[in-house]
Amino acid sequence: MAYSSSLFSPVCFNPNPNPNPKASPLSHKRTRRTLSVSAIPLLSTATEVAAAAAAAPLDAATLAVIGGGSVAAFAAVLSLSDPEKRRQVQAEEVGGGDKEVVREYFNNNGFQRWRKIYGETDEVNRVQMDIRIGHSKTVENVMQMLTDEGPLEGVTVCDAGCGTGCLSIPLAKQGAVVLASDISAAMVAEAEKQAREELLSGKDELSPVPVLPKFEVKDLESLDGKYDTVVCLDVLIHYPQSKADGMIAHLASLAENRLLISFAPKTVYYDLLKRVGELFPGPSKATRAYLHAEADVERALQKVGWKIRKRGLITTQFYFAKLIEAVPA
């Protein structure tokens, strides 16, 4: 199934802040529990359209043609969908806005679905497996970026939007002192359970006991404290740019030395794919998805005195994410 040649490109990462990332030396092997959402599920956007198309009149061949050059002709179909009205109904059902919808989703249907994707079970379809692999690449990049600066022993890290702990646990294994937070109580409980199983089981008396991450149920706005490094993977997909600017500024205020953020990049093509995905609503795709232009994210950082030091693009067939590392200017 072909969406765009860029969706089949390897993980790209470039230490120089320019828009032409080079191929990353990282291996693409599947790692243990390497999905960290909160994981802000890109499958909630157009990246899941293939799975929906499998059960919808719009078949895979049609999507391939669209990706091959007939996008404009198909755009008219988008007028048949009213995702905004659907999102409004969802917000009314939970008595709030985007944040309440996200919290409700990841404590219920979303939690059950994404726990399976983030885990090791084989009970996932082809698209879900592809997303698992794609996000694994993001986490691999993050871990390499962090360890490139030296050992993580004693380094304080805030994992903002920890999901089921897929980043927090590797960080703790490297000796980092981790605060792991997520808006979903169900996700936090699962993350703590997995952390105890992986970090505390099977240890002999001579081996040092890893420090368990401190797990908290908090949204981004509620985070406080100071940390050497703050990491926020894929969470911005739940924030429109008007609010994302404030979230980026807030996360930067928590970080002493480094801020790592991944987000779904906003381009004409990806934006159209997202809109196509909204033609296929379902209970597992219940959150609004916002794409962000890299230039907008960079401007938000510059406003608070930060600059991008490294940037890269991670893509698989159905997963795409921009990863940046920012430092004080």
C-alpha cells in the first residue's frame, strides 16, 4: 500500500539543524516495550486509514492510486465527512473539551487498544505492528541522543506522557532518576506494573537495584519541578498550535539542559491523509489529531530562549513523526 515515498524511507536523524536529515545509524530491530505514548497515537490520525479502508468501501488499491497522484481528485470526498461535529459530540458526552476526551479515551477503549500495541503480543494487525515498529525507532533515537551526552546515572528526566512506560523503563535501567506522568490513570497503573516486573524481578543480591520511576497521573499543564532533561513523545498531537505554543514553553521551563519532543509533522500531504482518515471514524479513533509545522514548533522554542540542536524524521509505512532536541540558546 503506497501513500508516499517518504512514508517508506528509513529513520532519518541529523545533528545539524537543517531540513535535510541523513540516515540514522540506528538499527531498526524490534525492541521490548518501546512504545511510549502517551504515546500519542498517530494511528488516531490518517496513519490508520489503511486499517479502516480494509473494512470500508474505499479499498487499498484506491488509496494507492490516491497516494500516487490523484489526491486532488479525491479531496472532494472529504466534504462527505463531518469530523468536527463528531468531535463536538464526543466532547459533550464527557462534559468537557479535547483534554477530557483524551483522558476518557485512554482510560477506556484507547487504553485497551494501545496497551496491546505497546506490548509484545502477536494479536495485532499489520498496521498496528507497523506502528509498534515505527514508534520503537523513535524511542531508539531518543535513547541514543540521551546516552550520546554521557551516562544517564543520576540524571533527572521527566517523561511527559509516559503511556505504559516504554521510555521510562529503559531510562531507569540506565540509572536515570525518572518522573513518569500521563493524563490516563490506567496508563500510569500499567506503566508502574511493568516497571516493577522488569526492574525488580530476577535481581540477585549483588546487583544494584534500579530506582523505580516515580509515576504520577498528571496532564502536561500540571507538571512542575526542574529536571535535567524533559522528553515529550507524540503528546502534541492532542493540542492545536495555539495551545501547543504554551505547552512547549511550559515543558522548556521544566528543563535545565535538554528538551526532546516528537510530533506529527504538518505538510500538505500529511494533512490530507489525516482528513482522509477522519472519513473512517470508530471507537478506537476517538481523539482529535493536530499536526504541527516544524517552523511553528521552532518559533515557539525561540520565543522562550531555546534553539533546536538536532532534528530528524522517523517514518515507516503507517507511522511518521518529527523528533527534535532543543537546548537553551
